[in-house]
Amino acid sequence: MRKNVQDIAWANKWNTDISSLDLQHKNLASTVESLKVLERVVPIPDSAYDIFLNIISDVRSHFSYEEKILLNIGYNELDHHIKVHQDILDKLIEIQETILIPKDDAAMPDAIILLEETIAGHLSGEDSKIKKYIHRVNPID
């Protein structure tokens, strides 16, 4: 039985006001929602593992892109943000090595919950600071 977890479906409160980042965030959220649907199929199809591996790759690319944007806007918490990104990637690599590569159906639901919590937590926590920074540096009259 799945635990109740924060729904990763896109929430406007996660907007950073950087359209390219927001589009990537929305795409990640949508892909995680697709993965949740496949996770309910028994046995879990191979495509669910493929999607999860693609999400890890997409997260890695997204973080690299986001860090370049934050550098370009002079984001004052960039070093901390990069560390948070690395911590998330470390978690995802551990999931990849212990659950995804051996295709552990029993552990997959918990891996998806961890993925949801990690992404939603990052969007509502660290990434929400980006919007606040932008509005502080460039206040809207």
C-alpha cells in the first residue's frame, strides 16, 4: 500500500519566474506522474525502470542547466544550491544502483516515494528561494 506523499503534479507555487526552468520543472513533475501510473501495474513493467533511469538523467541535465542560470543571475546561494543538487544526485545514484539496475519490484514503490519527496521538497524549498532572490534583486514596481 502506498504511503500518502506530497503529489508531484505541478503547483504554480513552484514557479521560479524563469520560464525555461519552470518548463523543465513541469516536465519532470509530469514524468514522475507517468511513472506513478506504471508503478501500480503488477508486475512493474520494464518501461517503469527505463522512465526512472531517464528521470535521473533529466535531473542531472536540469541541475547543470539551472546552475548555469543561477551563476548568470549572480544567485547569492549558488554554492549551497550546488551542494543540495549533489546530495540529490547521490540519492538518485544510490536508488539506481540498488533498485533500478537489479529491477527490484518490491523496492520500487518506496523509490518512487523518495523521488517524489525529493523533487517536491527541492521545488518548494531550495528552488522557491530563486524567485525570492529575483524579486529582491529586480523588484517589481
